[in-house]
Amino acid sequence: MSAAIEAAVSGHRISVISAPSGHGKTRAAAEWAALQPRPVAWLCLGPTDDDPAVLTSGVVTALRGLLPAQQELGEALGRLDPGAEVNRLYNQICRTFEQARAVCVLVVDDAQRAAGQLGAGLLGMLLDEAPESLRLVFLGTTPIEGWLAKQLLEGSAVQLSAQDLAFDRSETEGLLKRFGGRLDAREVLEDTQGWPIAVQVAALASQRPPGAQDSLEDLLRSYDQTQILDGLGDSLAVFVLTTTACTELTAGLATAMSGRQEAAAVLEELVDRGIFLSRHCGSDETPVYRWHPIFARQCTQILLRQDPTALNLIHRRAGEYLCSTEPMRALRHFEAAHDHDRAMEVLVENWLELIIGDHAAQVATFCAVLPRRLSGAAAAQLILACAEEAIGEHQEARARFHRVLDSLPDHPRGQEVGSILRVARLLLTDDPKAALEATRDVHARLAVAGEYEGRERVAVLFLLTWTELRLRLHPASAPEIMSAAAREWAAMHETHLERSALGSLAMIHLCDGRNSRARRILREVDAPLQASAATLTAYAGSALGTASGLLAYWSADFENAAAWFGRILEAGDLPVPLGGAVRAFLAFSAAGARDPALCRRAATELEAVSPEEVQGAQWPIFRDAAHAVLAEAAGHRPRALALVARHSESADLPMIGVVLAGILRRAGDPAGAFRLLSRHRAFMGVSYVAISARISAALVHRMHGEPEVAHEYCEYALDIAEREDMRAPFCDGDLKLRLLLTEHLTRRTSHEAFIAGALTAEQSSQGLLAALSGREVEVYRLLQTSMTIQEIAEALTVSVNTVKTHQRAIHRKLGVRTRREAQQLAP
């Protein structure tokens, strides 16, 4: 079989090994990989890996596991970040593997667990077009070839089926001989049809198996205890029965379950003896062992019949070992042990971190299946309501929350319920006054010793800061708290939660107009992070993506901004504080790009924004501002102005105020724009508010024949704009502002290149510079300044003759004869 897999991998970029359980797919691939000179990354999918974001994270973590084997790619592989945006990751992977001297292989085991999502996210992009030096191998049961039908039909993939995996006569004879059996290979093949696991059972049992029509369950039930386990000896048989309670385990977990310090050596012995156990290396080169799931299930049934108390004890040991590192997995073990009280304790200790992370749906399911005495209790109901809120079931979450509130006394007994209730109010209270009271309550309790400690304290601080931002309280401590949360989660190796805090920190800086700080944080996130089983969660992924989109928007890269916001919406499962805002940002970006198709999509997305205030967020204002810019972009200025008039008195949403003021300014009413922004005087220290106010003031003074004052205000605005790279206010299609900037270039200004860049960015968005090459656009931007040809050549590190050549090409393509004519081109 190793030769067949080698031929498939050598000749095709995708290999599909699909067959029912019991055909030895994993074992065959593991034996092939062990013989490989090629580096092999291994990704085993679990029961919750049917989410494209989770798959993407798993692929990156697996590829980072190639670090020890691919020294020349070490730095590039180290920069791969499980939580980064999918397109960026794909491009990084392509660039990385273009440098590879040898072909590398990514094996995706149990691929059927992707539930049809193999073609989504990063894995889908690699399926469509992977680097030549990266081959993909998929192992799974028969549905997977249907999901990969396109690649199989195109010929980019090849399939090895159950027939290829079936043992032939020589393989059967070899296996029987290895185990010392005296069975006739022909008879065994006749009865088993070459089914590998049935042949293996026959070899181990040294007797002829039942006919192939018998199920695998029947075969193992007949032989596992009397033939296989008894043949191992008491000590080894007990170890097998103990450790099969976990289908996947490490040596540490096996030690905790069995109490045997030599568990690692015993696991290796079982692998060597072929006792339905395979081994592969995790991302940190730690061996991970997997029992064949059907064999493990039968062993569990045997132990359940022999000693159910012992089985429950084993599950408790596994739960205790996992509760500090993998609490969701620990919950499943406590549930299997029927120790629901301990499971509830672990849930209460970890519920908020699980919900902020990527386990909200699993928490909801777990709460629902608890025994009635626990599931109906206030603590479980509150946790379930918070989990429902996190997965988007907002109405059900609130209904459940209010039922719990109605059932509780005014002062709930027990610290546990009170602690959960205080945090639940942050997530589920819509009334701004009540939510404000909830934040004060949590602040007070944080000062009480023993109330919120350790990991829980970090999670509570994170959620508290998000709530205060949602309520527009603008706490001065928010950046400090988020930065501390990121550091503490990094120290705990919680990469996805660290990214969540960093993304939120970037958003806080952007809301306050500190774009340069937000940009530094995003660069920090792109630096190598410690590999872990991190996933792209709703908070982490959407916050970082939204921050990247807003940076692109303020830099006047509107198409890129729209692409960011579109990808975030396509990923789904947005938390409430971001969902409506991202849809509004998409509309602002689409209008800035002046792209009719993008504007139509943005208008459609706005239908999902609530027409009512939710969780203190004023979604009606977001909706109207977004509809206003789209109406203006479509040429319906009266409708846009009518929408602006609805909210001209609003004074606590600075970015919305800037958007509405921009519509007034472009309509020829800079004085009205300035009056609207003056109502946001509490936010005049925010860069984008200050820039917009100064631009409006400059245009007012220009209209009144006061050019000197106008240019003073213009220079003030440019001072801030260049420092924070905010070009968008200067690239919004306002012809009078464009004329003001063109005039400003003729005066003493420190921002010639910035102005030229803003003017050319707007021209590019209108197609004026579409005919120019990238280098010609750079030259054209500098030609709009007062720089000499010599200075331009020095700035671009080229010769004067090269600049002149570009200049002639620019004049020809734009249909002008002189540099002055090129400078005077209007959109």
C-alpha cells in the first residue's frame, strides 16, 4: 500500500484515500509517511471541525509542524498565524512553499468530519490551486470523494478506494505468518474479502473469522476480549481497556488514565504490535496516538460490562487531566462518567472563556443535555443564555435570561449564581441604564478578593471593556485593560484569546483615531506566534479583520476595505457589537469606491441591521448613515440629505458624525457640516473628527474670501492626517476640497507628497489613472508637487532620464502636453 500511496502523491497534487471504517487508511498512510524522505504534516479532524475557520486554523497549525524538517522555510513557516485572514494566509503559504527545495505533504485524516466543508476557507483555496511543492492527501470514509468530485474529474486528484486497500493473498499470508497463525490464507481471503481489519482480527485470534457479511462490530465483539486482549496478558490488556476510553491521547494523558509512568513505552509497544493503534506527531513534535474508533468503542463496551465503576473512574481521571488545558474535552469525560456535578463545576469555572473563544455552540449543547436538576438551575440557564447570545440566537437568549431573572429572588443565594448573573448582564442587557449599572457592579466585584481570579478575571475584564465600548462610555482604561488581557493570555499560551484581545485593542485605538497605534498592533499580530490549536473565533477574527478594514478605509483604499468587510460578513457568526457596524463600514467603503456592484451588495447587507437599538447600540443611526452615503453615491442627494437631517442632533457617535458631515460638505454646505461636528466637541481630540472639522472650517473661510485662514485650517488638518495616514477625508469626491488642496500645493506646506497621494488616489478611484502603470502613478503623484525632476529621481532612487521617460509616457496617456496641464487635471 505504501507504494500505491507514493505513486499517487508523486503523480498528483491531491490524493484521496476513501473507504469504510476498518480498511486501515490511517495506518497505511502512517506507514507510508514513516518511510518518507519528504516532510509530512498531519492534521486529524475532530467532531467539531466542520467549521471553515476551524479547518483553516488546523491547516496552519499542521503546516507549522513542519518547522523542524524544513529549516530553510523555518522563518516563513513561523510567520503563519492560525487566526490571520484567509486570503493573506493563502498568499503567505504559496510564497513560502515556492522556496521549498523538496515536496512537502499535508495529510488530512478523518476528512469526512469536515461535513462537506473541505471546499471552504483556506483548505478550499489549496484544493483549487496549491503550490507545486505542497501535496494534499485526504483520508476518510466514502462521502469525501463526492466532495472532491471536481478535482477527481479534472485529473488533479487521484483516488485509492476500498478495493485498493483490501489485502491480497501475499499480504494476507505475510500477516498470518507474522502472528504465527496456521490459517489458510485462501480461506481467510474468501471469508473476509480482504477486509483489512477482519484479516487482522483473524491473524491476532489465530482462527478463521466469521463470513464477511458479519459486521465489524460483531467481529470485534467475538474476538476482542477472548482472543486479542487475553493474548496480550493481564497487564497490557488492562492498559488497552483503560486508555481506549480516549480515542486520541498523548503519553501524559495515558499516564493519568492508567496510573502507569511507563505509558509512553507501552503505547509504542502497542503501535509496534499492530494493536489497532497509530501514532503521528503533533505540531510541537509530541507523539499523538489514535485508537481505531470501532476497536476503542468495543473495548469501552467490554470494560463497561466488566466494571462500570472502573470506567467511570477512568473518565474522571481524563477529565481532571484535561480540565485546565482542554475544558470542553474534560466536560465530555465527566459527562461520560455521569459525574455531572463535577462537569458543572468545570463549566462554571471556564464558561466565559469558552464562549469568548470558539466553543459557544458546544457549551449550549452541553447545558441542554445536563440532568434536569442541573440544566434547570439558574447557573446553567444563565450560561446557556450567554452561549445562545454568542452563537446569534438573540431572541431565545433574552427570553431565557428574563425567565431566569423572574425566577430569582432579589438577592440570589450563592456566590456562583451571583457571579454568573453579573457577567450575564453585561452580555444580555439591552437597556443602556441597566447595562451601565451592570458594568459598575462588575467593577465593584473585581475589587473583592476571591470573586474573579486567574483566567476568569482576564475574561471578565475583556468582556467588561467590550461592554463599556458598546455603551459608548469610552473608558480611558480600555487600551490598558485589553493590552494586559493580551499579555496574560499569551503567557497562558491561549493564542486565539490573545488575538482576540489584540484585535479589540486595535479597534479601541481606531475608534479613538489612533491609527498609527492600531497599525503597529496588526504588525505585531503578523509576527510569529506560538503554535497551538487556536481557531478563528468570532471576536478574534472579526475584530482583527474589522481593524484591517478600517485602516484601509481611512487610507482611502476603499476597494480593499470593502473586501475586508465582505470577507468578515461571509464568515458569519458576528458578535452583536460588530455585526451592524461592519455592514455600515461596508456601505461607507462601497460608496467611497464608487462601485455600483459593491453599493448594491452593501444595500442588501443593510437589511440585516436592526431597525431598533440593541444592547445599547444605536443601529437606526448606523443604518441611516449607510443608506445616506449609498443614496449620495447613486446620485440621490435629496434623499441623502433627508437622512442626515434625522440625526443632525446626534452627539455620541463620532465616526457617524463625520460621515454625515461629509454629505453636507459635498452638498455645498461646509458651514452645516461644521455645525454638525461641533455637537461632537467632546470628541474633538479624535483625529478623524478634528480633521473633518478643520476641513469644513477651511472651506467656509475659502467661501468667505479668507484664503489665508482657509489654508491655515487646511495645514492643521493635514498635520493630523499625515501622522495617522488618514487620506479618506480628502478623497471623497468633494470638488471644492480638491481645488483647495490643489491651491494648497502652491503654498508653503509640509505635506506635498501626502496631498499628491490623496489627489491621485481619488483620480485612480475614478479611472483617470487606470491607463498608467504602477511606477507611472508614483511619478505622477510626485509631479503634482513642487519637487524638481532631480528631487523626484532621488526620492525614487532612479536616474533623471528614467523620470523624464515616465513623464513623457504619462503625458501621452493622459492627453496633456505639460506638467502644469497634468497637475490641473480634475476628476
